[in-house]
Amino acid sequence: MSEAVPRPPGSQASLATVAREWTRIGVTGFGGPPAHIALLRELMVDRMGWMDAREFQDANAACGLLPGPASTQMSIFCAYRVAGPLGAVVGGLGFIVPAVVLILALSLLFLSHSPPLWVRAAGAGAGAVVAAVAVHAARGLITPSVGRVRASRPQLLRWAAYVLIGTAAAALLGPLLVLVLLACGLFEVMLKRGQPQLMSLGMFLPASISVGGIGALAWTAFKVGALSFGGGFVIIPLMQGDAVHTYHWMSNSQFLNAVALGQVTPGPVVATVAAVGYAAHGILGGLLAAVVAFSPSFSFILLGGARFERFRANETAQAFLDGAGPAAIGAILGAAILLTGALRETWQYPLLAAAALAMLVFKRGVVETLVAAGAIGVIAAVLGAAVPL
């Protein structure tokens, strides 16, 4: 197929077409961001010719520079590109809403006060392996991240330092992790651009303190949607400290269940925040958390979509990501430490080890590994193994 001639945003597809195609991707997009990007590329470049390959690649790179869920922002941008601002809203909702609805429906089952034994057992099995899923996600981010800095030895050493700092922050600092991510990004900006911007951190300090009500839930969701860098799994350490340790909305076992639900459902991983919202304040809490978490993605595209080319070339934005990105990878690895520490039963540890081998060595998929682990959890409970509450 010949390359499509670029046209102004909003001139290529009807809203009905956007609603149909983006909802299809939202319903069938199992496998996380790589699967979402592949489905979007197949639609935009290969099948419909709405973007050429270079334009799609550049847009994807620009979304990677933004904080928050990159594949969600890419989905919204693609809809913006073919149907304008209203198309961005329609396409974004088509991509996001199926995941949120599924997460809330499953939360009713898995996070209720007295779920049946088989439900708790399936959750315990799937939850046991989410630490391996986190490591799998981090590994997928390392190669492109190192590729950005490999040519410079000093920058490569800083990359390693940022990873270690992010790992330690996720394992030890809980809700304050977001400040560490910001600090790493701003430090790299200062080194490369000579622009001290540490005052920007100040506005986040008051917001990180709350009493655990609706405001606390909104702040947790905002961190998930606007202040995570490097992929969907960065939301795990950002949520766990608040949801489990600070505000006690969930137990460790319930949080593991919520993470597993976010991985086995299609669509954006960030929809996991709806499960946290449900645990905190019921269905309305889940809806509020989802709205707050995804609002920044819509805002970034609607306000800046026309400037993506300039943004991708912005050296300050790239420098910030060179600091915050590897720190986020470290945060995912730190989350794996916390998720492993959240396990309560002896039988869960060999299951975690088997899942790590399946995904990291034998290249099995995340969804099939989680489903298999859930089934093993049910079998273990039938055989008399203890199941965490």
C-alpha cells in the first residue's frame, strides 16, 4: 500500500467508525501496551492508511515521552488524528470503557466481603504470580531504555543509578515514590539543559498528604494517570502504598487480586485503578478513580496533539524521560519485591517461581500464565491448601 497523504486532524473517519474500531481494540486488546500498539498500527497504517508508518512511529515516540499510560494516549491520539477532538473523546472512551466495566464487574466478585472459596483460591493463585509479571514488564522496558543512552558511558552509569534509586524508592518509600520519579527526571534535565526546575516538586508535597477519603482516592488515581513513567506497570508501586499501607482500603491479598484482574482483562492496564476505587468507596469510587486516572491522557492529547512533532523534538522532555524512565523501571522491580512480600501461603512461592520460568525463560504469555495460576490455586484449595483472606 502506498503511503497515505497527511490530512488535517478530523478529516478521515466518521465518529461511528471511530466508535466501532476503537471499541473493538478495547475489547480484544489482551496483552498490554505492545498488543494495543500492534492493533492500532494494523488499523491506522496497514488496513485503513490513515497514517504512514513514519508518522505512526513518531506519534508513538511522542506518547512515550508523556507521563501516564502511553498506549492509552496513543489510542486517543490516533482517534484525534482521524476524527478531531470529538473523535479523540469517542475513541478514547471506546478503548477504555470496556476494561473499566470488566474490572468493576470482577471486583464485585473478587473483592466482596465474603467471596466463595473457589474465587478466593483463583485470586490467590493468580495473585501469587503478579511479581513475575512485574519483572516481565520491566524486562520489556529495559532494552529500549538502555538504547537511548548506550552511546554515552556517563549517561549509562546514571541510567543504572536511576534504576537502583527507583527500586529502593518503590520498596521503601511507598506513596513518596512519585517524588523520586520527578526528582530523577528533573536532575537529568539540570545536567543536560542547565535549567534548575526543582521548585516544580513543591506543588506535589501538599497533595501527597490526605486523610483517606475521596480526596485521597482522587490523588492516588491522579498519580496513576499523570505521574507514572515508563509503562502501565509503574502504577503498581504508586497504588500499593496508598491502597494497602496508608489508607487500608485493601489487604495485600486483595491488592494482588486487583493487579491480576488488570492483567487478564483487555484494554489499558491503568484500569486496575478502578478496582482500588471500588475497594475504597464502592462502584462510585471505582468510577471516580477511573475518570481521574484517565483524564490527564485526554488532556495531554486534546491540548497538545497538534504540537506532537515539536514535543518529540523537545530536548527538555527527552532529558526528563532519560531520568524518570529508568527510575520507573526500577520502581517496577521494587514493586516485584513488595508483591512477593505480600504472599501469605507457602504454596504460592513455588507457583511464583514456575510462573517466572514460564514467562521469562519459555516466553509464555501473561494472560495464559495468570489464568493457569488461578486454576492451580483452585486445585490447591480443593486439595486442602490454605487460602489467604
